[in-house]
Amino acid sequence: MRESLLVVARRPRSLAVLCVETGPGLPTPTGAATFPLPPDASAEDVAETAARLVQEHGLVARRVALGLDAAKATLRRLPFPFTAPGKIDLVLGPEFEPFLTAPPAETALAWAATALAAPPETVVLAAALSREALVAQTAALAALGLPPQAACLDLAGLDALLQALTPGSQAVLCVHVADGRADFVCRLDDAPLAWRSLPLPEAADAAQQATFLAREAVLTLSALASQPPVGLNLILGGKVDRPQAAAALEAALGVPATSLSALPGWPRLPTGEALPEALALAYGLAVLAAKDPKTANFLRGELAPAASRATLRRALLLAGGSALVLAVCAIGAYFSMLWRLDASLTRTRAETEAVIAAAAPDLAPSLTLPQKLSALRGRLAEHAATRRDQGTGPVGGVLEILAAIHQGLGPDGAAKARRVALDESRATIDAVADDYTTVDAVKRRLAAMAVFSGVEIRGAKNNPEKKQVEFQLDLKLAAAGQGAP
């Protein structure tokens, strides 16, 4: 199911809003807009600008994700002797405290696991931001109808984008230049390794900028070893001076450089044009938010957003839909039960008609079943009176014998009587069954009844064409005052 997502990404000198549709695969951009902002813009200014851009460009979405400037975050790699996210969340604040400029209670924390340690240990790349600034920004956006469900560092988004565009890469280093800053994101063994955001040298020419980028790229990789790792993918994005910067980076790292937008899977706008690399971080945030940022999301625990009215309305609709489906299923089950009951009654009626027809074939076909039963009861009463007068004969009346035969054939319909003949001392049944096992079971059931003193199978024959066994049973009726042997 595709769903709309809006990313509001704050950078030092600009604000970007990007709308995408999420679903299988990478998100699909549906619209974007950017607007310059002063570095000291307040949370309200950012929210008002975002709301205006959304309205002007029709960037309406169901969910909102907030991108935070990594330049304002404190980043550290911290080791832990366990890998459970819940345990790491409990001790992350105290472990991070020596590197913070404010108490842990005044900071918001997020983290991502690296590949620098093997279980049961782990090393995480942790980030800390001002809790007050984060709460102010989310509240300002929520007040204008844009409540964020996730808030992540923009470099976490770039990291997620690299993961999606370079699957299977052993090591990746991306150098992205925008808004007067150089961002370095390094991945190792399909996991984050280092995130750095540095201001570009002021009044630097292309050569000086290239030298700066090459030096900082080497420092970024120093977390690995003194030499760049084998199989390193070097990716350049944003406003990098490609000829000189690429040459300097390639010389320093010893690997060729690739443009970010040249990677397979780079998204395109609805117009068919490639998404500008200046929106790479915003698009990366969309990739991250679409797949659930988990611990990379600052809005967790106490900072988790309350459910919005739209979310509650959607939950109520889902609950109502589920209740409707359950009601339909219940009604369907009820009518199915009625249908099965009706079929069972019809089958029983047909079997009763067959038994009556065999016992009293001279009854008029136009008579209803109750009328036939009434006539048969009358005959049975006369017969019983005659037997009483004679003082001999089989135990019970014809109705009892027929009921015993019906019971002996079984309730599942595996055996059916075609003809029943009765005389003073015997009953003969012509019947069919699905196999010889059923025939034997019928014989055992009838032999166990007190009405009969003996049961013999005569002439059992298999009929392959009809997939049934035709057989005849000879039943000796028990004499009055005697039971079955």
C-alpha cells in the first residue's frame, strides 16, 4: 500500500520540503521546494516557511518527517558490552555525558549500530541534540498542521540513501557539499561508521576547497585504519567542484570517484528530470522514514509524538472496517450453518421416504410425509395388536425394526438401503456402501442390536463403475422375550 510522506529538512542556510510516495522499493518523489533561511531562523520561522511551501506547491502528505542539521549535533562512537537496543537506551545518556555541553536530561539522543564490534559487544554511532530546540521545532510544525512522526539527522538520511543505492558494498565514503558545509558519510560492512559535517573554508578557491575535502576525507576514514579500505566506493554529491575535487580525492584515497546522481536507482521527479543532488539529504530522510528509523529517530520514549486526529480517525476506520468484516463473516457462518442444517434435513427426509416406501410400497405417492407416517403408525399399531394377541413374534414392531435398520446403516450416508423386506421372522435389506469396510461396520452395528438375533451378509459385490459395493443383509428377528445372542 502506497502512502504519502513529507520531509521537512532544515539546513544551515536553507529549508527543503520534499513529498514522496512510499511503497515497495525506494520512495517516489512527487514534488519538492527549497527556500533560503538565515542561520538564526527561529523554530516558528522554519515552520511557517515549511507550511507556506507545502501550500504553494501542493505538497500534502499523510505523514511528516523532520530532518535536523547534523552540524548542531554532538556525534560520538561509544562501545557497549551488549547489543540489546533497550539496554543501550538505558545507559546511553550516562555514557554520553562526558562529551555533552548540557546534562543528559536536557538532550535528545539517537543512535545507530556500527560494524566495528561483533556480538555480544557493539559500537554505536550516537548523536545528541538540544531537547529544548527539538521540542520547540516539532511543536511549531504541529501547530501549523505538520506534526512530525520522526525526527532524524540529515546525515542519517544520507547514510540510509547510500545503503539503498550501494547494496553489497564493503566500504562507502560520500562527500557532499551544500549550504557552505561539507558532509562526510562513511559506511563499512553495510553499517554506518562515521558522520561529519564541517564548514567550508571561507573565501577558498576551488583548489583550496579540493585540498580541504581530500584532507577531511582521509581523516574520516581514519576510524578504519591508516590506509583506505580495499573496495572503497568514493561518491561525490552536491556542489562539489567535480574536476579538481574529484582529482584531489582520488589522489588522496587511490580510488575513482562516482557522482551521487549517477548511481543506479537515483530517483527522478514527476517531470522526468533527475532529482537535484541538493535534495539528496532530504530524499535520504524519506528513505529512512519510510523503512522505520528505529533508534535513529529522536522522537522516541518521552519525546514520542501523541497520536494525531488523523491517526485516531484512521485507527477508528480500521477498527470499524474490521468489525464490519467480522460481522459479515459471522452472518456468512450463520447462513452456512442454516444451509448445512437444511441439507441434513433434506437428506434425512429422503432417507425416511425411502424407508417408508420400502416398508409400505402401496401407500399413495400423493400423500405427504406426515400422512405416510400416520398411516404407517396405524398399520404398526394393528400389527402390534395382532402380535400381542398371538403372544409370539419378533420383539418390537415394524417401526422399531426400521429404526434399528436406519441406525445400523449409519448417520454419515456411507451406506444406503435400496429395499427392505419384512416377514414374521426375518428382514432382508438390499443396500449399497462406499467400500467393504463400511459393509462390515454395518453388519457389526446391526448384530449388536437386541432387535436381531442374527445378521448375515449375502451377495456382496463391488461395482467399480459406480464406485460402490452392492450387498444384501439377512437379519433374523429376535423372538419375543429373547435378546440377541
